Amino acid sequence: MLTKRIIPCLDIKNGRTVKGVNFIDLRDAGDPVELAKQYANLGADELVFLDISATLEGRKTMHDMVLKVAEQVNIPFTVGGGISSIQDVDDLLKCGADKISINSSAIKRPDLVNELSNKFGSQCVVVAIDAKQINNQWIVYLAGGTIPTALNLFDWAREVAQRGAGEILFTSMNNDGTKAGFANEALAKLSETLNIPIIASGGAGTVQHFVDTFKEGKADAALAASVFHFGEIEILDLKRELRKNNIEVRL
């Protein structure tokens, strides 16, 4: 049985880690380099670093920050934000990233998924999908959750998987920052229809929420931010509880 992964997420804006609710009302959560080092030492399986304002501001991901984080961690490290070309990915991998995450750029030019997968291997390519449930339809958003598209979550996920994505990071905008639990029904549907790993994101508030997303949502990994950043859940404690619930994790 494959072990389930616990992944802290560092949302970066203006060089600081931030966290909001439903993608707005951001508050400071600390220095990303220090947090990354701390999580690597506290049992995180992977880290995700998202430069959340890069696309909106029309710039590339902050390479110096990626370098500093990579120097501090010995676990897989995914970087996203402002990535739109093979050159961007090449630069980030040279800075120490293990995987890259694309979102808006894949929606604008879906062939990018094929190009990156062919060049770097599907294991390197994570497609992040931000979606909001409106009238029982899951609508995909781009540009940091600010612009709705005509895409349906499940259709888009199926397409990027066929194009070579190695993983899908699905964030429910309805659940994000609410600490009310993950969007397990949608996650289960994604997991059942696709044969690549699904990372659950948006809604973590308690240990039980993680148990539920692995059991009910059939997620392969669970990503969270504020519950880790503000010390509400300790990663090792979480993993011990998951083990008690017969969920295989690395301790």
C-alpha cells in the first residue's frame, strides 16, 4: 500500500508566507525559509511553495527564495507561480525544486502540460486546479482564483491527466481557509476517474478532516497551510492519529 502524504503549503506574497480564507483576507504567517526548514524537520513528506501573486503581477517566481528554501530541506519540494515555459521550469529545477506546479498557464495553453511532461517527465509536473462549486457545478478559476473559466473541474482534470500531468493538486475555493473539512465528494470522484495521484487542498481544520479526506475523499496526499503555520496541528501528532485510523503514513 502506498503511504499517504502530508504536505504543508507555503503561499508566498511579497517574500512572506500568507494565509487567507476563500482566497482573500490574507494574513502574515512567517518567513518561508524558516517555515520550510521547520516542516522538513517535523516530519512533512513534501513541501509546496506557491508564489501566489506572480501570475497576477505578470512576473516569474522568485528564484532567490526558491534557492534558499531548497538549501534548507531534504524532502521533495514543489514550486508554482508564474511558470509558463520550459525555460522557467529548467531555471527552477536548477534552483533546487523537485517538481513544478502550473495552473493558469496550463488553462491558457494546455499544450504546455504535454511539453513539460515530455521534457522533464510526468513525475515533475503537478497541475494545480482551483475550483468553486456553484449550483452543483465545479467551475475552474485562474489567476489565483480571481477569474472564472468555462472549464468543468472533472473534464479539465481528465484532460491534463491525458496530457501528461503526474499529479493534480485540487483546491476547493469553497472550503479554502474555512477549517470545515476538505471537499471529499469531489475528491473521491477525481480519484475514481483518474489514475494519477490527487492532492487534497482547502479546508483542513482538524485531524479528523485528514482522516476523512484519505478515507472518504480517497486522496493520495493532503495539503494544508494555516493549521500547520499557526501550530494548531503538529505533523507528527497528525501522523500518529492517521496510523491509529489504519492510514499508512511515513513516521
